Amino acid sequence: MLYALYQAQSDLLAPLRAWADLTNSVLRGICPENPMFRSAAAGAELLARATLIHERPDFNIASVRIGHEDVAVTEEAALATPFGTLLHFKKANAEPGPRVLLVAPMAGHFATLLRHTVSTLLPDHDVYVTDWANARDVARAHGRFGLDEYIDHVIAFLEFLGPGAHAIGVCQPCAALLAAVAVMAEHDNPALPATMTLMAGPIDTRVNPTAVNELASNHSLEWFERNLISAVPMRFPGANRRVYPGFMQLSAFMSMNFSRHMRAHRDLFHHIVQGDDAQAEAMRAFYDEYFAVIDLPAEFYLETVERVFQQHHLPRGLFKYRGEAIDPRAIRRTALLTVEGEKDDICSVGQTVAAHDLCVSLKPLRRRHHMQAGVGHYGVFSGSRWAREIYPVVRAHIAANG
């Protein structure tokens, strides 16, 4: 019912947003230099943009700078299932570099949220990304998708890359990636990655709990299922699949910093009016990505809440995969790097570095932690600090253990 009401409201407002978009175009064309017309056009644009997108945006990585040359980049689906695609960013006429699997979060946004992560890695590496499908577009006939299935995919993707590849988990999938590598190590899987980098991920959410962690611990799993899970409306391919809708996840994120988002849109209005095109375009690009949302399969969301955020299975030694106990002590050859942001209010300092307490079989020379001063959650994997200060650490870690 909840999803149906959201979709009905969205459909009802669609003509208004279309009218606002047309009004913006007309006003800009009539007299673009008139302050009154610019203000009216800016208001119309903000109204037209007040909507969510449920299709994956483009990565828009057509080329990458290597040395003094621009090298063409193409996207290829290396492996695909109904729930996700192993997306390969293939460089033309250039040394590919070490193979890297970038494990994207399934947490309400598309893998394109890691666009800057990918473009930064590309000059030195052969990059593959887990491009997760929007659950509302996956027919119920394809079955469930929970934590076990997520780990299945990670292992299958690493097996496709083959021996000697490297794995990087960003945010939410860090626990699942650690579990996948532990399973592969336990079974002597030849595709065991040479390195594992965990970035701003919830390995032990008992450490320095954030507002996100407190929400999970202050409500029962039944509360989450009753209040946050809804069925996909009949008009979509995944009709009647139970999901945690992306619009609800986005609402939760925005409520944590509501005043900041309001200021950002006020600033966008002023940038448009004042003709500051560069600033306005940067803010448009950010919110185009931020407002592109993905629905999560209900079983994946609820299992993550219960096992990662409520009962802390991994740090307590209780995590299981396909009924088999996970033991991170089995990891002896995969070098570990953890990265945290000093100002991260989603995954706080201490939650990711906790992985080192679990991977005790690794020798000290094969373990490293980097805490980046001055960055929040997104700054760990995107932006200038990521490119200038964090990425060199990641690159050196991969090179030293390749």
C-alpha cells in the first residue's frame, strides 16, 4: 500500500513538473538576462527537479587520462544475473593494470554513486563494478535475494576475474565482502583476491554508534518489516516483490541532514539567478545522482539490519553463509586495508578498522589502516581528498601485494 501511494502521488504530480520544466525553458528563452525572469525560471526549475529517478543514470566515463593521453573507455557487461551485472570498464589500447572488483553498496542508490571512485581507479587498474539491479525491475520468478545471494554474487564475480585480482568494498557491502573472502579462504578457492580494501563499512556497529546504528538498535526487526517493507506496484516487472523502497531510504538519509539539503537547494536557486553556471551545474549533477534511487529486496534489507546492525554477527563470530559458520581467521593470504573518514556520520571511526581484530591470521605487514582527516562518509570514496590523499594509499596497497 505504501509504495502504491507513493507511485500514485508521483504520477499525480508529473504534469505539474512537466509544466514547470516547460515554463523554465520558455522563460529562459524569452529574456535570459532579465532578473525577474531568471528568478521565475529558477523557481520553475527547482519545482521540475523535485522528483526521484528509478532508472540507473549513466556512468559517463567515456575516456580517462593516462599520462598525456586521453584513452577511450567502454562499458561491457562481463557477467550478468537478474539481480546484478559485473560491469567492466575497458580501456582501449592501454595497459589494463591489476584487475579490481569494486563492490558497490546496495543501499538505496545505484552503483553510479561510485562514478568518481571508478574514474580515479581507472588510469592504473582494470576496473570491474557490481552494478546491482533495481529490485522493482526483477520479476518474482527469479526468487529471493538475501545476504547469501549477495555473497554468492561477490564470489562468482571474483571467480570470473580469476586469481590475483583485488577487491574493494565501499560502505554497506564491507561485511559481506569480508565474509565472501573468508569463505573463499576456507575452501582454498583459487580466485581468492590478493588484497581486500574495506572503505567506510559497518564491520562492528557497536563501536561509536551513529544515528543509523541507533535507529536499527532501537526498533525490532518486526517494526522494520511492518513499517518499511512494501510490495512493488503492478505496473513494474517486479510486481508484488517485497522491497525496501529507495524513496524511503533517501528520505531517511535526507532527514539526517535536512537543513543542509534545504540550504543546498536555496544556494542552487541563487546560483541559477546569478548566472553562476559552474556552481549550479555541479549541484545539479550531485542531486541528479542523489535522487536516483534503487529498491532493495526485502530479504536482503531485513537480513542486513538483523545480522549486521542489530545482532552484530560478524564481530561476535556468529555470521553464517549457506548454514556454514564464517571464520575470518581463515584469511591468511589476502592483504587487508581499511579506510575510515574522521567526520563520517554514517559509519563512524572504529567500525571498519574492527576488521583487523577479526583477521588475526594476517601478518602485520599484510594489514594496514588509513584514517582520513577532515572527510565525511562520501569523502572517503569521492571528491578531492579521495583522489589526492586516500587513493594513493589504496594504489600502493594493491601494488605492494599484487
